[in-house]
Amino acid sequence: MRVAALYDIHGNLPALEAVLDEVQADLVVVGGDVAPGPLVDACFERLEALDVPVRWVMGNGDREELSGARLERFEPTVEVDGVLYCHGSPRSDEEIITQITPPERLAPMLEGVTAELVVCGHTHHQFELAHDGRRVVNAGSVGLPYQGDAAAFWLMLGPEVEFRRTAYDTAEAVELFEAVPELADSVLASLVEPISAQEIAEHFEQRATSPEDER
């Protein structure tokens, strides 16, 4: 089965449209955090109109921003063909994994996980880690990337793991979001002055180990 893993869309409809133009899959896994963002409703409508099945992984943003039937479609984790899809970590949609997460932090998050491959998101940069016979892969972010590059990032799986980057007209997206000011600032920042993966990894690791926020 070919699976497209689309994570951290954050209401960025132009990025999502560009990615979907390239997706050729039997299943789409939406890996959390369609919300918050500037065009969340339109992103949901686009995903709901796909002619392939969609599975929905709960993101912390979705859990905090959505309600009712829209929220009920989300699952804490999704397993497909032996691959476990989660948002933050297998045990929490808020837990932080980065490209520099040390084994002593990663091991407890994987405790009890039988899948050899875990796909996560939440920290918005693509990477792969190996630990105790398991692979942990971050899909990156479709709508709010921290890759030092203004593009859309996602994964194709089956039979291999393929890191994907999709270019789109970010200048046009910035113009669109400027007309929708609510919750657009962070999306605009990622497109105008993209932060590097190394910078965001160091930031998140510091946050994850600080007394104020141990997630």
C-alpha cells in the first residue's frame, strides 16, 4: 500500500493543494494539526473531497481548536501495514522529538511500541532516528515548515520511506494570508524567513528538558 503522510498543515491551503497535486497514494494519513491556521475550513473540505481513504491522527492543535464531529474523526495514533503514525510521540500528541533527541529521552517514548517504523510530526522538520531496532521518521510540515526552506514537506511510504519536498508559489500564499490575519503570523514567518531545522531542533530540545515544560 502506498501511503501519503501529510502532517502539520496549519491551515495553509496553497501548500496543501500543491502537495495533493503530487500525491499518488492508496491512503492519506493526516498526521495532526490541520488547525490552527488561516484557512482551516478550506483545508478540511479539500481533504474530505479526496477520492482515497483518509485516516486522521490527533494533533495538539486540533484537540485544542476543534470540536464536535470534526474532532471526533481523529484517533490518538493510527497503524497501517505495521507503521505507527502519531503526532508528537506514541504516548502524547504534545511530546517533542527532534533530529537531535538523545536516546535517553527517546527510549521511554517508544516503550511498548511493537512497530519497527514510527512516523511523527509536531516539530515541523524532517529527520530519521534509529533506536533499539526501530526507526522514527518525522514527516515534516506541509504548511509551517522549519527546514530553512519555504516549501511543503511530507512523506510517501510503501515500500520505502520517501522524504518529499513540494515547491509552490509562497509569495502568492503570503499575499493570501495577509488578507486573513487571524492566526496567520506564524505561517507567514515560516514562508518569509524560514528557520533552519538545526535551530528549531535546539530550541525544542531546550524546551523539552526545561523545568517549565517537560513535554
